[in-house]
Amino acid sequence: MLACLAVAAGAVLYAPVWRWSRGLVTIAHEGGHAFMAVLMRRRLTGIRLHADTSGLTFSRGKPTGFGAAMTLVAGYTFPAALGLGAAALTGAGLITLLLWITLVLLAVMLVFIRNWYGALALLVTGAGVFAATWYGNAIVQTVAAYAGAWLLLFGAVKPVLELGARRRRGRRSGQSDADQLAGITPVPAGGWIFLFSIATIAAALWGTWMLLPFESWLA
């Protein structure tokens, strides 16, 4: 468990590795936009994933209002929510179920991908999960589940902190989720970044509590 924790933390904190692992967080980020768009009864028209780890999700509906706001909010919070779900299933020993759910989510997302790089990213990720599910033994599956859960939990925090750092340096493109939310809600972009920070950090702490056997250690 501690080895998986260290690997996931290194994949997020070590910049050369983060350039690659961030792509997995982007998949979850754009998946969050897509999931919430459908939940809010917006028409999901496509998802694009780019080699620079950025992404775009396109949906049609009212440009303002609750549905539009929730669709934007889901981007930075969905990786943390997925990490919590993964931590709950892993902590309960339902690792095989977690891996199969991951495959189903990737397959559904692939239907809406609208560029070749995005399709390749999902296929490679799905192939890795399938290999662990179908060919991996219990140890391989356990490592994949723990490392994946922590990568989502820690990886959800870092993009929010990076967004806040860019704004403090005066680099405001107006295209971030926080800036778009500021345009359709009374809360300024800085307020949304603060809320995203609190939510993702809380999820990382809660998920870590579920993954590590603190109770047995204390006993």
C-alpha cells in the first residue's frame, strides 16, 4: 500500500512523469464534463483530448443556468470523485469490480471522442486496465487499484493548484472552468478555485483514510 502511495505521489509531484500521468487526470476531467452534461440533459456532442494534456468537451444547451454551471463544476471535481469511488471499492476488496467499471466508463467515453489522439489515449489506457483485469493476478490487480485510486486523488489536487498559481502570476486566459463559472455565477474565479481546492484536498485526505488501514495500525 505504501509503495503504491509513493508511486502515485511521485507521478504527480515529479514534473517529467506528471507530463504523462496528467493525461489520465485529463481523461477523468473531461469525462466529468461529459457525464454532468448528460445528467443535466444537455446534448453531448463530442470530447477531444490533446497531446499537451488539455481537453475539450462540447455540449449543447443553455449557456447559463444551473445545468451549465454544474457541467463546468464537474471538470475539476470529477477526478476526485472517481478517486473516492475507487478508494471505497478498493478498501472494500472489490478490486475486480472497480477495474471492470473503469473499462466500461472508458468504452462509453470512446464513443464521444472526436480526435485521433483522444481515441489513442483511451485505447492505450483501456488496454492497460484490461490487461490487469484479464491477465493480472491478484497482486497486479491490487497494485493497479491502489495506485490508480491515489493517482486520481492526488492528481485532482495539482491542476487546481496550478490554475491558482497561473492566476496569481497574472496569466488569465478567461477560458478556464473557473473563469467561465465566474461569467455565469455571482462567485468570482478565485472563489471557484478556492472551492475546487477545498473539495479536492478533502477528497484526497478522505480517500487516503479509506485506503490505508489506520484502524489496524492503531490497534
